[in-house]
Amino acid sequence: MILSPHEIAWLALHIGGWRLKNATKMVAVALAESGGNTDVMGRSETGENLGQRDHGLFQISGRWHGDALQQFSWRDPYDNTRMARLVWEAQGFEAWSAYNSGDYEKYMPDAEHAIAFPFEPAHPSTPWHVEV
């Protein structure tokens, strides 16, 4: 499933619980990391994570957050946002390569607009989804 910036904004505000400034950055990070694709699985190409898998909307690292990936469904945008919040609380924005490289900055105008007009994404119809 591919989410719009407006749907990611809703998740960042209502599920992740970030305040406006940080929510805006998280929307831009998600767009830079996954393009809004909840099913994407990337592979780290540099540094300590070389060859490790990154999962879902916020590209949660399997190396550093494998336990969380086992407890949640990484493809569920609600769960992936919850995981991203845990990562952010532990490591800050520096956990994401798109933040460190500055790639997220080109998505900031879209993220700012989306934060002003967020809307809730459709709930996944799979049985593992937990309502908030």
C-alpha cells in the first residue's frame, strides 16, 4: 500500500504522537525512506548496517530493532509508526539515513502541506491490525 503525505501526516500526529515540527520532519523522513510504500523492504548499503534489511514506511532496521519487528507487523502503517516512535525516542532523527544525508529536506514542502491537512488512512483489513 502506498500512503499519501497527508495519510503519513495523520499517522505521525495521531499514532506517533509527534508535535508539529517533529511530525513534519517524520513525514519527510518517511517519504525519503520509503516513498510512502508500507510494503517496501530495503537493504542498508553503508556503515554498520551494511546488508541489513530495513522495513516498511519508516524503514525500521532489522539489525537494531529486530525485537520490535517481531512484536509488531512492520507492513501495518499503524504498527510501523509505533515502531518509528520507539526508535525516535531512543535515537532521535539520527536513526534514519535520509535525515543524516539531508535527503528528507526535499520532501519538507510536501510534508508541511500534509501536516496542515492530514487525513486518516484506511485501516488495514488484516487480522493482525490492532485498533488504537
